[in-house]
Amino acid sequence: MDTPIDQPIENLAFEDALKRLEEIVRQLESGEAKLGDAITLYEEGTRLRQQCAARLDAAQARIEAIRLDSDGRPAGVAPFDAASTRTE
């Protein structure tokens, strides 16, 4: 089994956390990890997934939409509204 990451998950950049999560998925899918190792990997993967989701949520919250005035010129910014971007 690969060694766990050397730093706390909370300190990982999104890309590093995602890369480690992908490594864990490959290891679990291969079926070569012993049961105890697989459980440890699954737990680490769960924490990494949660961290990645939190980072994405934070990034989404920072996205701002430019508001335009009646002439089409930028008139300011508005907070990102995820509901307005969803298509059903």
C-alpha cells in the first residue's frame, strides 16, 4: 500500500487532494489491497472527497457574475447564484 499523504488533508491544494484521491481509487479498484489497507484507503478517500467538495464550494462562492446596465456596459458584480446556472 502507498503511504498516506505527509501533510494534513486540510492543507492540500485541491489538485493534490484530487490526485491522491485518484490514486486511492486505482488501488481500491485493483483489488490488491488487503482488507485492513482497503478500509484505511477508503477512509482517507472519504476525507479527501469531502475536502475537494469543500474547496469547490468555496471556489464557487467566490465566483461573481458581472451585471450589465441597459447599454450593455458593466455596472457592477453580483454574487454567484448556482440556482440560476442549473439546467433541468
